[in-house]
Amino acid sequence: MTWFDIIKEDSPALASLSVKEKKKLKKVLSAAEPSEYFGQDFTRMGELIDLMRKLDLVKADKKMQKKVKNISEQNVDVVALAAKLRKSYEEMYRELREIIYPKSKGLRKKWLSGKIY
């Protein structure tokens, strides 16, 4: 058993749960952890748009050029929104993780006293 496992086992949030509930909570928490794949789909969309711009089909048609340009601008907007959502998601995850695995004893005391919700 590592020190990290001991800290996890000492969590007041986990202390009141059954073994089955602890495992489920740990599994869901682990699955919810932000990963590097969050924006990968948007990157692929940008690659697809760039490829379409290079095709003769788009180069020869003014309407198609305008449509692809519009889609490209929409993708930039979606990527910007995704970045904001990513930051918000990471902040919420850290807050929830801190509730489950408090870092300081002062926070643990607040948790045990019911002052942290």
C-alpha cells in the first residue's frame, strides 16, 4: 500500500460509504477526470475543413468556398467555446475531487463538522 492509497482511505467522504459505493464513486471520479481527448474532435474537424479547401471541388465553386469558410468560422467558435467549457469542467472536477479527497486536515475537520457541502 502506497501513501497515496492511505490518503484515499482516510477520506471522510469515503468513510461513510459501503465498499460497493466507494468503488463506484472512485470509478466514476476516475472516468470523469479531464483528458487530452476533450478537443480532439474539433481538431479533426479543422483538418477536414483544410482538406476540403484544397480540393478542386471547393476551389472551383464560389458558393462552396463561402460555405466552407462559414463552416470554418463556426468551427473556430466551437473550439473557443470548448476551451471555456474545458476550463469550467476542470474547475468543477477539482472541487468535487477536493470534497472526496480533502488535502488539508482543516478541510477534513470542516467536512466532518458538516460545514462543507
